[in-house]
Amino acid sequence: MIRIVIAEDQRMLLGALAALLDLEEDIEVVGKAGNGEDALKLVKQYEPDVCIMDIEMPIKSGLDAAEELKDHPCKIVVLTTFARGGYFERARQAGVNGYLLKDSSSDELAESIRKIMSGRRVYAPELIDMAFDPKTPLTEREEEVLYLIAEGKKTKNIAHSLHLTNGTVRNYVSTILDKLEVDTRIEAVSLYKEKGWFRK
């Protein structure tokens, strides 16, 4: 019997997914979590064979939880709506065993779980091309500035947080906009999220 924990913040989807997988003769759902933090607790409590994890969840994201479980024997399967190169790359770095999209059928999901249990890795075909997408063009410092912009901080606050002058921050912002080929800070943050490059 393949024992599974599912982490998904949309309750209806969590219930439906658990019910569908429980119909499989060789699969048993032993725990359900609404966020990454609870998923970690359930994995430690039940020691399941597989943890199926959404990415964007409250308290702790699926990718954060996957990174914490990197050395755990439980196999990690990311199940998400987001076919984003940055997310996929980060998931691979975390050593996940599968990365599947939510538009898969429950039969496909069950079959993927069986393949993963036999030692294979399973990635949604749409993601393979993305593995070769360019990495972020920003330097580490530029990313730090963009993270603070994403938090809603103004130039003065960013300068204070990073111990820079206002002028230096404005230069960084200008470089970020140029590199990302956008006109505003909001567009820069949106594009960075869309590409899945945010690592925090």
C-alpha cells in the first residue's frame, strides 16, 4: 500500500483529491494539510511514502517544505497550476520526485505516483522545455532590491534596509527595469513572479 500525505490550501480540491486517490486499491491517503508547515508535521508524524504538495500555500510554500524534506525518505510530488520555469528549477534543486500540473486526471496522477515509487522521476511534459529557460538576469543585490519593492517598500526604506544611499537604490531600480525590459516597478515584480524567479 502506498501511503500518501496531501498538502493543498483549497479545501474542496484537497477533499476531492484525497477521495479520488483513496479509490485506488494500492493507495491510502493518511493525512491532509492546508499549508506547508502542517505538511511537514504530518510527514514526520505518519512517515508516508509520498507527499503531494501544492506550491502556493499560506504559512510555508510547497517549495519551502520540499527543500526541508530534501533528505527525508518520503518522495515529494509537486502538484500545481503553475508551469513556471523558475518554480520547476527550484523544485528540481530540492530533489522533488515529480512535478505535475493540476489539469492532469486522477488516473494520470495515480499512475505517476506508481512510477515514482518504482524509482523514476515524473515531470509534466510542458515543463521540460522550461528547464532550458534563461535564469534570472538580475544580480543577487538587484534581487534584494526587487524583493523589498515587492514588499511595498519605497526608495528611502530600501536604502535604509540595505545600507545604501537613495541615489544608489534609484540606480539599482533603473538597472532592474532595463534588464527586465519593463517600465514600472509593479511590472518588474509581476514579471519576476510570472517567471517563477522569486526564491523567497
